[in-house]
Amino acid sequence: MLFISIQDLESAINFWRDKSPSSGDELILCPEVSALAKPYAWMIVQGAQRIPTEVLNEKARAAMRTYLLQRSNDESNQPRID
């Protein structure tokens, strides 16, 4: 079983907020942030530090997958200091 930490979930939300800021006078969240905000809020209320990926709906899983792939690509493009 795979888990997502609250820190990774928060980072994913920030990634998507940077990529697609809130819009309109109502400051509507992009679909990815909206999907991730629900499990994030649940984790805060429950005091959970991690959740299984199975509890995420498909939109939230896709948003996390994209974020994790981007983070992985960014890390692999960093210069190495040996």
C-alpha cells in the first residue's frame, strides 16, 4: 500500500496553485487544487500525517501523479555535487 504524506499533499497543492492560480472575482480554485484540498482538509481535521493513495479520487490521484513526476524530473535535472 502506498501512502502520501501531508507535506507531499501540501507541496502538490502549492505546485498546482503556482501552475494555475485562482481565477475570477470568486478566486475559483483549479480542478487539481480543488481535488487535493478535500483530502488535505480531512488530514488536518483528523491529525493524520499520511493517507493511503486509495482514498484519493481519480482527479486527486492524477494531480498527485503529475506533481510527483514533475518533482522527480526537477530533481534529476539538478547538478550533482560530489
